[in-house]
Amino acid sequence: MRENLYKTFQNPCGRQPLRADFPAMTEPTGQAEKLVAIIKAELEKKGVTWDKAGRINIAFPQKDRELFPHRRRNRGLHQAHLTKKELEMYAPHIEWALAEGLLETRDLDRRGNQSSLHALTGQQAYRFDPSLQIDHFPFAESGSTEDHYFIVVDHTSEQGTTLANLINWITVNGGTVLAAAADNDSLTQRRTGNDWPLEKPLRAEFSDAAANTGRLAELASAFALSAEQDNWKYKMRYGRPTPNNCLDAFDTALHRLGLSVQALTDRECVRLIQSIGEPDHKNHQSFLNLMLDLRRAEKHQPRQP
């Protein structure tokens, strides 16, 4: 097929927050009924009945083998095939389509490096290869006007960064991600409110639990405790090490990298709290050093096409 039959996809320079009610489930294998119930509920929110859903695409993390021929094994692909098979048996009237042609073009080695700095600074990019696409996939076709629904799956997810980036890419390019599923819980947002005790509450933009993971008060507290230990050095660069000021400085640094505190997944927040607040954590660093590393990373950030 001719190349101009396909869309020109955009690689976003940043990541938007997951919506407040985004559903993520764990251990999807053998739970097609539960996954279908989640998908149905999401479609109903959009006014789409189950019998009119038509096609639902299944996206998964997959390295570009032309660029990275050494990355042979793809457990995400295995999980996607398994999920598709179970969904086809449970809901055969839906056309379940694997996004086989959607490829990651940067090998960020998230499995080998689970540090917070790597999660915050390693931007992913994607391309679509029509030669790899087996299932009918109108999402990639130029001129397609139908609604494009997705679920994203992976075999495992440590901090949720890989899946959050994939969800963001699909959304920016016109798709609607209904749900995510992996064998452990990283994307499910802790929507219980910013109830961590602080002497002074966070500012309004940080205290709305519907717009973030609900851990920002805890995160700000960990930042401030660490910054106080580097008191004069921190003050010289960023001012008084209060929770509000620390979180504001961190958010400003993230914005320069295309992120925000609202866009962090729950497990990214947890990893930050652990690595900043626990001296014996294997990726431990002070908040001041994290801020300096983020500044250095900004200078080397790859430019998206």
C-alpha cells in the first residue's frame, strides 16, 4: 500500500495528566469479564453502547527491531496476544485489533534503570510501520473519521511511565484510551486526597486531588525535609525550603521537560518519595541533587520531530 495512505503521527514534546477517573486493572490474564465491564463503563460515559462499539484496538510497548535488533523478546506482545484471545472469546462481536505496527524508537531501558531521574527525563518517541500491521487498523489511515478506541496492556509496569507515555501518544494523535491493564498496579491513581499533614496547606493548584495522584502533599514534605539538610545551598538557588516552594520549584523544572506534577503517575510519586526520603534506597539522592540533575537533563533533552 502506498505510504500516503497513512497519517503523519506527532511525537508530543510532553505528557498530559491521566484523567481523574482513568481505570487501570491488575492481573488481566483470565479476567476478560472484568476488563470488558471496565471498557463498557468507559464507553457508556461517551454515549456509546456496547453493541455499537465496533472496533477496539489493543496497544502495547514494542521496540523498533530495525533500530534495536538485540531486543528480541517482547513480553508486552505476548500479553497483548493473550488479552486479545481472551477478549475475542468473551466478546466475539467486537473487532479486537492489535496495534502491531506501533513502535518505540528510543531504547530507554526502563527495566534496567528504574530511578526517578530516568523516568522523569527519558522521553519516548514512536513511529508506525505499516508492513508490521496485520489487523485492520484505521487509526493509522489518512482520512479516517471514525472514533478510535484503545486499551493499552503490558506484562508488568513498575512506575507506569511507559504506559503513561503510550497513552499520551495515542491521545495526542486522536485516539481514546479506555483503560490500561498490566500484571501489577502502577497507573491506578490514589484519589484519596492530599491528606498528608502539613503545617501550611499546599496552594490550590497543587491541592486538588482530582487533578493529581493525591500524593503531592507527601511528596512536597519529602522534598522539604531533604532540602532543609542542604539549607544554605538550597536557599542560594531556590529560596526557603518550604513544602510549597519545593513543589513549585520541582514543577517548574518538570515543565521545562514537558511534564508537570499533575502528570506524574502514582508510582512515580512513590518512587520519588522513597528515593528522596530513604537514605538506604538504592537510587537515593537529595532533593537538591535531583533538581540539579533535572537542570542538566534539560540541556540534553532530545528534540522531537
